[in-house]
Amino acid sequence: MRDGYPLDGARREAIPLGLAILGISLATVAASGHDTGESYDRADMTVGALAAFYLIANLYLVYALAMALRWTWQYARASTRRSLTLGLWLMAAALAVIGLASAIRAALTVVRWRGGSVTPAITTVSGHLIAVAIPLFLIGAGYPAAHARLSVMRIRRQRRSMYHRLYPLWSLLHETYPQDALHHDRVSPWTLPRRPRSVDRRYYRRAIECRDGLVRISPYLGQVETTAMDLSDTSAEVLADQLHHALRAQAEGRKAPYGAIAVAVPHAQGLDADVRQLVKLSDALNRRASRHAGHGQHKDLPQEST
């Protein structure tokens, strides 16, 4: 894009806008003695000033809509986001329909100014086209934002679920390493769905605390299975048993036989991929606690209140 092109384009567009404003203003003054307040359908178009008013307004509207349609069409073709592309195509369709209706009205204005008769149905159809196109334009303008908002809500709903599923692992590690708890505000769990921003904050905090706890206990693990990538149900069950043995060994004061190792590290990058690994381990811990409770043993993992 050339330097100064947007400013030059704005200046060029100011010329037809200024001419349209001037023409409409002059037509308004000239028609002041002939305007009876009638609608477009009933206005006396044989009066040149009235005809000029409607003709200039509709012609400029057609021009402005054509320019807007051109840019909307280009951006819709270049867009790579499906929601934005769909919204732009809806807006382009609405602009085309409104432009067509305005062109029809401009032609009808000329016919009536020349003394010709116009079927009322044609004027009615042009009005209906505009009535349909305006909501379509608003839908197209709002669709990308609505889609983005729904996507955010879906992600937060998933993170809320993952947050609660991490509780068995988090509670086990938090009880062992309470000093690793990050600062948090005192909010009851039932308020979590009502504070959208707190969902992400609590989700990040719990994931980080779980990972910190696993790093601390990892020297007591040391088995090959603990370094498994993308935990399966089987490897998660094995790691859950090993984690309990490691915590017991640390509580008894045994010496750690290994240095710190990577535990349940995913192939993919990012916090969400890491959390999926932690959730598999947490689910395995929850199943382990349920099995032990079913066999009459003490259920060592509390349930998080919701």
C-alpha cells in the first residue's frame, strides 16, 4: 500500500459526499414550498425540487453502497477465519440488496418526474427488500463477535470441567506441599461459574500447582513408566499407584533414589496439552480411590464441593 493512500482515498470520497450534501441541501430549500410531508410513495415527483432531492439521495446511496460492497467483497475473499468470512458475505449480500432497492427507487423517481405512472407493487417490493436487507446486514456485522464469544464460553466451560477434574491430583499434592500454593482470592467454589475471568485464573493456578507438586515428588518416582508421553489409561493407572508409593516413601523419610525427572509430559506444546496429561493422572487417582473405597478401604481422596 502506498504511503498516504488511505488519506488520499478519504479525500477522493469526500468529493461525491460533498456534492451530494450540496445538492440535497439546495433541493431541500427549493422544495420547501412544495413539500407537504407526504411519504416517498405519495410525494409529487413532478415538482423538480422534490424529484431532485430523492434522486440525488438515492444515487449517492447507490454509489456509497457499491463502494462498501467492493471493499466487503475483497475482505471476504481474503479472510481466513470462517466466522468472519461468513459475516462479511452476509454483509455483502445485504449491501447488494439495499443498493439494488436504491437503484430501483432512483429509476422510479425519474419515471415519476417525467410524468409516468408506477405500479405501487414495485415501490412496495423495493421497500420490502430494504426491510429484509438491514437486519441481514446487522446479523452479518454481529456474527463474528457472537461466534467468538460462544467459542470463549465453550473454552471456559471445558476449562471449568478440567479444573474440577484436576482436584484429586491437586488435593493429594497440596496436602503434601502446601507451601507451593499460589496466592488466591477467597471465593466460594459455587461462584466460579459466575465469574468468567476467574475460571482461567483458577485453571492456570491449579495446573501450575499440580505440575510443581509432580516435580517435587518426581525423584521418588524414577520408573520408566512415569516418563510416558500422552498417558494412556493403563499408564495413568500405573503412575497413580507409583505416585501413592512415592508420597508414602517421602513421608517415611526415605532417601530419594533418583534426581528430578519428567512426569507425564505431552507431545504437544502449550498449557492445555499439559493439563490433559494431568487430568488423565487425576482421573486415575480418582478411580483408584473409588476402588479402594469399594473394597472397604479408606477413601483417601476427598471430593471437591461444587
